[in-house]
Amino acid sequence: MKELLKKLSNAHGISGSEGSVAEVIKAEVAPFVDEIREDSMGNLIAVKKGDDFSVLLAAHMDEIGAMVKYVDEKGFVRFVTIGGWYDPTLYAQRVVLHGTKGPVYGVVGGKPPHVMKEEDRKRPPKVDDMFIDIGATSAEDAAALGIEVGTPVSIDREFRPLANTRVTGKAFDNRAGCAMLIETLKKVESPHTIYGVFTVQEEVGLKGAKTVAYSLNPDCAIATDTTIPGDHPGIEKKDASLEMGAGPVITIVDSNGRGLIANRTVVAWLRQAAEAKEVPYQLEVGKGGTTDATTIHLERGGIPATTLSIPTRYIHSPVEVLDLADIENGAALLVEALKSKPDF
């Protein structure tokens, strides 16, 4: 699991540019499924054929990043964010610009503190005040490197192990869910048809999940994603009661109900599987954030759905942290559940 997550985390694929991540996933799952294809949106669809009852398992491939807006006359790159960044997190990061001639490395720059006015020091840095320095000396120099308007930009950060079974890296949201789905597809033996779908553009509006849920029209669905634990300084248990290492998380409600209100029969199905397999699990009623399950459950007149998540610290940053045991237990839970089906 560590090596799988490392490959996925180190791969680059912001929303709308997920192709390199899809290639990693395709190589992992192709030997274990009956069919694998890509749809017009870029969703990667892996199928294990079974009977007429179908289950959609959805994990989004995309990560938050940036995109080149323009290059000024001195070769500095202005950009927009793609996905939900907290602006100060981007300041002074090293990035990769995926240009037409290959990767170009750069740093996100801004005004250094030594020359900040007092009022500047009191406010967090904004993306509008930042730029990317790739070492170019002019717009023509940047263009010669393959940098143009629309060039995708991702964080240059590598996966590293921490103590115990914990690891850190970029894009665990949602390469953790992808790893859980890959492991499930490798091990599952189900009488039902399983659609393992690695979706695109989740971070910018749950877009890939919407189209693929409509086209596949499954009988039920589970999104695999990450969620916020409350087991570190700065968060109170009343705001986030989940813990890393205590098992995968079954969603009952997210985003105060404005996102997903999970189908109770699907929730019960997953809980029964966890208890039968003696897999630890947690339940979540969340205030913020949502997943592909939100858009899936609104398609085709309603598709019963929930989310199975991995507690992950510091999500939407380059230094996310999780416990590998939670991913392994999440896959074990899904493998057990897919031996049966919800009792609708």
C-alpha cells in the first residue's frame, strides 16, 4: 500500500489534466478487471462483470493546482488557482509547470517580509499578489521553454514516510481514495457488476462523477475520498470527532446536509460488512466539504449512495498526512460488502 500511494501521490494531475495519473492507475488495475476504458470527460472506467445489479465505486483522480494566466515581459508567470486553495499555503512553494516541451520547475514568489509595510504583515498573502518565477528573463524566454496561457501547474512535493504507519505527501485528497479503490478492484470477488471509476474534475464541481453516474446508471454508489480528523492541535472534538488510525469513515451527512444525506440502507450495508469482517470504522456527520457522492445521488431520479473516507490531516495542502492502515481497512470493508448488496 505504501508503494502504491507513493506512486499516486507523486504523479501530477490537476483538475482537467488528469492523464498522467490515469496512466498510473490503468497500469495497476488493468490485469484485474474485465474491461477498462476512458469516457469523453476523461473518467477512467474499470469494469468487473457480474449480474444485473451494479455498484459504482468512484474515486476522483484530480488534485488542486493552478494554471498559467499570462506571462509578463520579464518572464514572471501570473496564475489562477484550480480548486480550493487557502492562499497563504501557496506562498513560497516549489511548483511544476507542465509545458508543451516537458516539465519546467518554478517557485511561487511574492514580496519578502523585509520590504513589507506594516499593513502588509498584518494580512495573509493573496494569490493576486503572487507569481511564479521559473528563471526566465522575458516572455519570449518563457515561451521557448514551452510555457503558455493554459499551462497546468502542480505542487513539486514528494511522498515521505513518517513514524509508525503514517505518511505525508501531496494530493492524498484523493489519491488515498484511488489507492483504496485500486486495492478493492484487485481483491474483490463479487456476484455483481462493479464499476470502479476514477473520476475527473471533482475539485472544481464534481463534474466527472455527474456525467459518469448518468451514463452508467448504477443501482447504488460509494465514493471513496478523504475527510478531516480532529485529532491534532487547533481542532476541537466537537468540530471534528474523527481520528486517524481508527478506521475508514462512513458518511451519514456532509456539508450540513447541503451536500450528501446518505442513503441509510447503503450505510447499514457497509456497517454490517465492517462488523462481519471486524474492520474498525467511524461514522461522520460533517459540517463542511462534500464528495462525488453528492452529485451521483442526484442523477437518474436518485442513486442510493454514501462515501467511505480516509481521515487525512492538512488536506488541500502539500503536506497531507494519513495512516496507511485506514486505507487497507477501507479496502477490506469494501471487498466484504461487495460480496452482497444493500437490502433495498
